[in-house]
Amino acid sequence: MKDQKLKLWMGIGVATVLAGSGAWAGEGGESGDEEMVKAADHGGEGGETHGGEGGENHGGEGGESHGGEMGDAFSYFAAGGEGGEGGEGGEGGEGGEGGAAVSPVASDGALLAMIYMMRGHLMAARELIKAGKVADGRPHLTHPWIEVYPMAERGLEAHGQDQLGERLKTLAEEAGKAGKWSDVSADFNAAWKSLEQAVAAVSGDQPESPARVAKVMLSLTKQAVLEYEEALEDGHFVAVHEYQDGRGFVLAAREYLERNKAGMMKQNKEAWRDANKALDELQKAWPTAMPPASPAVKVADLYASQARLELALAPYLY
């Protein structure tokens, strides 16, 4: 067992550490939202520059939407790898390395990751607004519509989830008017309900396969790590919303893992325990909704934590 884990560590964990160190990123590299949404991929709304509430880089309330190709966090769903899930549009294998890009229309796993990213954004918004940090929380109400929905739209429509976009758009348009939680709670709950319906539509009647759960979790946490790195400059958090996005994605990953506890434990109890411990460790980077004065975890250590989570989830993937 130790030899097997060492082999998996060398195969996927080190790859994550190298990616985190910038060894494969090229000059400058990409991270955060630029990594998740690289280039326009949808007609009409795609490719628009973020608007900005008070100079925010993420689009103001009711701002114009932009679409994009899926970035590095979605590489776990790349097509053409060995092994992986059956009937999932060819996704799977080697953490997605070496495979072709995959569409959320073809991959239900990638689509679920996007849905949970939208939930993560809303989790961040709800936590902040309920805590009285309304100005900080408002932009996060717009992020699902502006940042993620354009990538997921075609996949959602393929599952009959056309209503989600309208609910997210309404929430984004009303976000700027919020002075307290009750001002947006109705629109928030409508959008949240539609996201729940989307999860049910994509997941279907059968329990989620542990392999898919592992990939969705890794996609969420990898994006969280990218957001964390993007939020920092010279050892200080300069992009608070990026830090908060990352926190939301980790909370969403935790929720998703817990939702699928029974199936994960049935297949491999040890891997379930290891994954929870690894996620606990990774989550320490986001101790509070507002970023601490100095990082609780160094970026290099956070990439190492992500690699350990990959290692813990590897039994579900191979």
C-alpha cells in the first residue's frame, strides 16, 4: 500500500506542486479567474471585460457577462485519459493530464464542478452579508452569473435547466441594491433552489460515482488554491474577493464531499478519512471570511496540501 501511494504521489502530487511553483506556467503564468476563464467561448455575451463595482475586476451589479474556456482547475475532466468514469463523455484518467479539453455538455462531472463553483460564490456572499459585510458580499452575488454561468450554459440547457440563468441574472442585477440580507434573500433563495435542481438534474437518480466526486472536489479545491495565490502580492492580500472566492469553493467542496459520504465510504473508508483530513488541512488557509492580516498558509504549502488531497482521493480514481 505504501509503494502504491508513493507511486500515486509521484504521478499526481508532484505534478500539482510543480504547477503551483510556476514551473509549467511560463513567464508570469496564469491563476485565479484568468486561469478559470481564459478566452471567450460563447457568442453574444462572451468575451466582455468585467465591469466593476468601485473598481472591482469582477463585474459590477448586473454587469455584462463573459464566457470562457475551462482552465487548469477543470483538467481533471480532460478526455482521453486512461481509466476514469464510464459514460461520462470520455472523461477520466491520470487526473486529466494529457487529455483533450472537455465540454460541460459532454462531461457531467465538469458541469457539476461549475454548478458547485456557483454555489461557492453564493456561500461567500451569504456569509459576508449576514455578518454585516454587505459591501464585500454584494459582488459575490454577481459572480455566478458573470464568471461561471457562460461556461455552463450549454450543459445546463442540455439537462433542461434553462431557468437557472434567469434566476442568477436577476440576483446579479439586484445585488447592488442590497443594504442587508433581507433585501436579497428572496432572489438568493430562488437562485439557490435552481442550483439544487440543476445538481439533481445532472446527477440523476443514481448515487454519484466516487470517481466523479473526487474529480469535482479536486476541481473546486484547485480553483480555490489558484484564487488564493492570485489574492496575494508581496505576502499580503491585495485582492480580497479572490480570497473569498477561494473560501467559498472550499466550503462547496466540503458540502459536496459530505453529500456523497455514503458512497465514498462504501468504496473505501480509509480514502474517505484521508480525504477529510487533507481537506481540513487545506481549509486552514481560509480561517475567516475576511482575509487575515498575513496569510495563514504559504502558497507553496497550500499547493502541497492540494497535492496531498489528490493523493488521498487517488484510490477513487484508479
